[in-house]
Amino acid sequence: MIAIEDDARLTQLFSGETIRNRVAELGAAISGDFSNVSEADPLYLIAVLKGAFIFAADLIRAITVPCTIDFLSASSYGTAKTSSGTVALRHSLSVANRHVLLIEDIVDTGLTLQRISDELTAQHPASLGICTLLDKPAARKHPVRIAYTGFSIPDRFVVGYGIDYGEHYRQLPYIGFFSS
Ligand code: 5GP
């Protein structure tokens, strides 16, 4: 485990300011696309814990149309850097007839979002879209249709801005990767 103090080995990929600007753009695009929602039928944001909690907190403040938010717990990595190939989901959400937008930190193989989408689609939402802060297209094994992407990145293991390594580094205001 690399100590938090040892972030000299962390190379910054996106600064806090770059992330802020992109989140503002995503919020504007989502608000434009969902201009038809109302207080009676608001956009339903569902953020995937834990990694998307900071992204979701910033994104919801950049969305100007009526919306509500809930959280769903998904874990596929444990404390390792490679996917376990199984996804454990925890939630008690009702999405029937709702306009749902899933908020994810990273789409890697696509397995997590495929599992979540399959489970929620079975409840017949009015619509189901995906917004991810980061996309690693080179790592995709399970096809997922992403409506909003913050940044496409190479297949590197990243941390920061809510994204962890062994539960550490979530508090970093930027996104970085470890240089060897
Ligand atoms: P997928 O199911 O698409 O393979 O993986 C999605 C999940 O794996 C993400 O939500 C995230 O929790 C984790 N993940 C994928 N790539 C990375 C990475 O580079 N760093 C960290 N910390 N987690 C990652």
C-alpha cells in the first residue's frame, strides 16, 4: 500500500479545476436534454457508491431541472486493482415509470453498469441513461451505452475525487495515477 503522504508517486491526470469545468458542462447538457421533466415527475439520479459520491454531489449542483437522488451500492474490486468479475449490488430502489440517470465514477469492463442496467430495466423505468465521469473504452468487455462521459482515459488505474485504492485517496481534489 502506498501511503497517502507519498503522493509524489501520483501523476495528476485531471486537476480539480478541469474536473469542475467538465462537470459544469455535463450539468448543462443533462439539464438541456431533460428540460421536459417537472417537480411532479423529476429526473431520478442514482449514484453508484462509493466511487461516484463526490462526482454526484458536484453534478447535482450543476443540474438546473427538477431532480431527486438516491444511492446504490456496487462493489466489484474489493481492495485489489483488478476486477473480481462479480458484482454485488445493494439497493431497494423503485424506478418504474421514472426518468433514471445512473451516475458512475468509471466504466471499465462495463460489467457493473450492465448488471445495474439489467436489474433496473426489469422494473420498467420511463428511460434509463448513464453518466460516467471517466470511461476506459480500451478495457470494455460488456457493451454499455453511455449518454454522458466526462473524460475518456487510457486503461490505467486512477484514484482521487471519490475514487479509491484500498479505501484511500478518495479525498484527493484531483484525479491521478501511480507512476512506477
Ligand atoms: P467495471 O465493472 O466497469 O469493470 O468496473 C467499474 C468499477 O470498477 C468502477 O465503478 C470502479 O469502482 C472500479 N474501477 C475501474 N477502474 C478503476 C480505476 O482505475 N481505479 C479505481 N480505484 N477503481 C476502478
